[in-house]
Amino acid sequence: MDTSKLDDLARRLAASLPENLAAMRRELETNFRATLRSGLARMDLVTREEFDVQQGVLRRTREKLEALQREVKELDERHRSA
């Protein structure tokens, strides 16, 4: 996972804090970063590449299923007409 986006989000969250909390920003940014990473790790996400591969597998499986369904229908029609 690209952690630079998480780091950027943590930095923006810390920067959005009121000025009177400026002294705590660095610590809060670190805590934000850890919380974001932990939360995403628990989500059991897949990478875009993994998703695309599985989508391709599903597409090919669907195509094979449709071809088999057509073949079964043709065989059934031939059997009925015989």
C-alpha cells in the first residue's frame, strides 16, 4: 500500500487543528498516521492489481459458462428433434 497518501492525510489532519494545539501537532500527526494504518490493515483490502486480475478471471469464467450453456441448449435441441 502506498503510505505516502496516508502520511499526507495525517499531515493534513494535524494541520487542521486549532493554533492553540500547534505544540501537539507532531505527536497528533504520528497518532493519526498510526491510527489510519491500523484501520486500513484491519479492512483486509486488496491492491488494484489483485482486483484487476480477479476481475479478469471472473470475466473468463463467465464467458466459459455462457459458452457451455449455449452448447447444452444446442445439444438439448438436437436431442429433442431426433
